[in-house]
Amino acid sequence: MSKAEQLKDEAILEKLRKLSSDKKREILDFLEFLETREKAKEWLEFDEWAVNLAKERGFVNLTQGDIAQIVNDFRGGR
């Protein structure tokens, strides 16, 4: 971490320490929201990749029954 980043982190922590408990809770909620949003973005990117893969491989025409049968076969329940 660069010196400038450390100074920014320290400034943030200093301001955070001065806040009331309620405001700290709001900050924590917001940070959790940002974290969740980032995870959602990753899932959307994965979903997009999976859909494109399915199209490339011709899997888009499979029904839920087809998928259930494939999973069942894979698990040895033939």
C-alpha cells in the first residue's frame, strides 16, 4: 500500500471514530451494500458467461427434465 493510500485510510478511520454509533451503523450497512453489489456483479458476469457457453454448446434447448436426467445419470442413478 502506498503512503498516499495509508494517509487516506487513516483520514477515513479518524473521521469514522468521531461518528456516533448510529452513524457507524449506517456506514457499516453501506459497506455491506457495496460488498453485496460487487458479489452480485460477479454473479451476473458468471451468468452471462454460462448463458454464452450454453448457446455455443447447444445446451439452450435442454428442458429442466433433460437437465434432471443428466444430473441423475451423472450421480449414478441410472
